[in-house]
Amino acid sequence: MRGLAAAAAVLAALGSDSLTARSKGSATAPVTVYEMGDFQCPACREFAVHTMPALDREYVRTGKVRFIFINLPLTEIHPNAVIAAEAALCAARQEKFWPMHDLLYRHQPEWAPLPEPRAALVALGSRAGLDRTRLRECLTSGATRREVEQDAQRARRAGARSTPTFYIEGGLLQGAAPVAVFRQVLDSVYRVRTAPRG
């Protein structure tokens, strides 16, 4: 239990300014989920494409849950994960994190195997509504690299060793669990967090 309390402190230390653009849902939602993911990870893609839309509809849009994305690029097995995470954070600077997030996962089979994916990422950014010049400059300068590195360090200190890993109000859930598992966990946590006190 002490380790999970430490995980909460580590993730909270990210700072609200850094997280606002990559948060989805109300800041006052009773449940917060931190997703620690890798844009080149096939299991993360599975979650983003098949599970997240239902969770977004049922929990985020209804005000029950706030989702926050934390980068955890697994560079040993995903050589393009860091540049993709940088592109997503560059998109966040233009207030387009989630459209870029969704496109990165939807089109992962196209950009992930490329020896140099930068042009493909800029093209995706354009589709997400980003200013291409600003995105290209952000990527070229490495403006978000340090933030990606800090995310990864904090995610590891919070206990994440694989992706996706979800920190949900005191517990870790690893892997792209089916939507039914998330419903069970989120409903349970929501009931506890919103139960009348006294």
C-alpha cells in the first residue's frame, strides 16, 4: 500500500500545467485514471482504438472519470516511441493532444516501422489540425524531449514496467484489459468515491 501512495505522489508531481492539455474529462471528476502508455505499443493501440472510446462515452463525458496520459516509451523494443511521444506533446502545445493521440494510435501500423517517421508524424499532425511549421520546429528542436523523459521516469517510479499501465485511485492495472474489466474497476471506485459519508 505504501508503494501505491508513493505512486500517487509521483504522478501528482507532474504538475497541473503539464497535464491539462493531455487530460480528458472534468478536473473535478471523482475518479482519476493515469494511463502510462507508449505510442508504438500494439497493446496500447488496442486499448486506444477499441476500449477507450467506450470508456470516454460512459465515464469521461459523464463526468465520472478524468483520464490523464503519461508517456512511457519502451525504447528497447519501440525505437520510434520517443519521437511519437514528442510529437504528441508538441501537439499538446497547440491544444491538440487528443486528436494527435488518436491519429498516432489509429495509424501506428503505418509510421511505427519507418526508419525515420518524422515526415509521417508531421503529416498526421496536419490531419489533427496542427500548424505544420510549428510542429516541425518543435520536433526538430527537441522542445518536448525532456518532458517525455520526465514522464517516463515518473511512470517507472510509480511502478509501471510495461505498457499500457493504468494507475486508478490507489491501484495499478496492467495491460489492455477488456472494457468489461475497466467497467468493473471504475464502477467500484466510483461508488466508493461518491458514497455518502457519515
